[in-house]
Amino acid sequence: MQIKTVKTDKIINKITKKDTLFYGDYTIDPYQYCDFGCIYCDSSYSTEIFVKTNAVELLDEELKKLEKGRIIVGSVHDPYQKIEEKYQLTRGILETIQKHGFSCHILTKSELVLRDLDVLQKIKDSIVTISMTAMDEEISKIFEKNVISPKKRMQIVKKLREKNIKTGIAVMPTIPFIVEKEIEKIIENAKKHDAEYLLFKHLELKGDQKNIFFDVIKKYYPQHYQNFVKLYKNSFSPTEEHLQKTSKNIKEISSNYNIKNSVY
């Protein structure tokens, strides 16, 4: 993976439609592409990562002109991927968000977020959502090869909640046939670790991403290969019937454990 430093002309983007999933008003991504290598994510297929070295300075100027709101940090690419240890752009962004009186919602899979607890505690109404795919470590390693274990991610949730940071879990994506059996384990563990909510979204497979993902299924889960082919035959999304069935199942299990499927 090659790391390239770049300067960008703009760093923050306004969300034009009402965001009922993450409740954000703006988005920001200090890095383009990601070194976590998650098979289901199209940003993992790049051989380069672009570091927006002027992100903090730009944000400082841009926030002076914007109406107060919540900024989603890491809307596309994980803001706490490995290179954040070196560049610390996400920390600088959070400090700038706090300075200007904005709020934030961080989306990540990394324990590095705990490094910035001191800043998060100063930001009004800060939110952190930790992404999961499965509790089974073998499943996780197949689809999220460079990410810490599911157990460690659950521990992040607990540590954040102990500091009164609003924190929950995101099962994104819900991988058909494989992760469905993991849903109750995830929800049960989320409840044990004091997660305030559990969000979910289906797996989308577009362009070459579908071929790469299907190759992984053929290698590790050959018994499900034809099921995937059928489910994604005419679209980059599963059939509507499958989506409704999955949604109903997750909502019912969440209700049994008294955990919300919304941030609020």
C-alpha cells in the first residue's frame, strides 16, 4: 500500500438530505481509501492511500462560515486506520470541531479512537459508532483481515460508555447467509458492553467489487456461492424480500434485548 500526501481544496461536505441513520449535517474524511482491507468495502481495493495533509487547517477556516451541526468523521474511509498514528489528522479535526462548537459522530473499527477520549469528552453531544461484521473471529478475519478482533471492538464500546460517550454498534454490512447466524451473538454482546444502539445496513456489491467478493465466497464458503449469485443476480443489492426478512429479524432480536436500532 502506497501512502501519498496531498493538499485538498475542500474538506467538509454538507449533507443535503435528512440523515436518519447517523444524524449528521456534514461529513469529513481526512484519508481517501483505507489500509484495513475489508473485503466488502470498495475503498479497500485501491493500492494507494491519500493523506489530506491540510485537512485541519482547511476545516478551521471552513467551520467559521458554516451553521453549527454534527460532523460525521469517517463517512467513507475509517478515520482511525493505521496511518492516523503517524499523521494524527483525526485528532486535529476533533480538536477543531470542539474549538468551533460543532458536534461529531465518529464511525470506526479501531481502538485508536480511545486515544482521543480527552477531546471527545469536551465535544458537545459526541457519538461513536463501532463497526462489526461478526463475533466469530474466523469470519471477521476473512472479511476484515487487518482489523482488531470483535471482542476488542466490544471492549472499545464499554470503555467509551464508561466515559459517558454515546456509543453503539453498526453491523454494516449484514453479509447474507454468513452473518445472519451471528446477529444474536452481536446484539447480546452489544448489550453486555452497554451499547446504546445497534445500526445495520445491507451489503452492496458494485462493479469489480462483486467479482472480488464472490471469489472470497467461493474460496471460504463454497456452499453459499450459488445463493449469493442468485441473491445479487439482477442488482448490486439483495432482493427486497431478503432485505425485509433480515430487517425484521434484527429488529425482533434487538427488541428482545431492549436495544434500539436508531441513534436516538
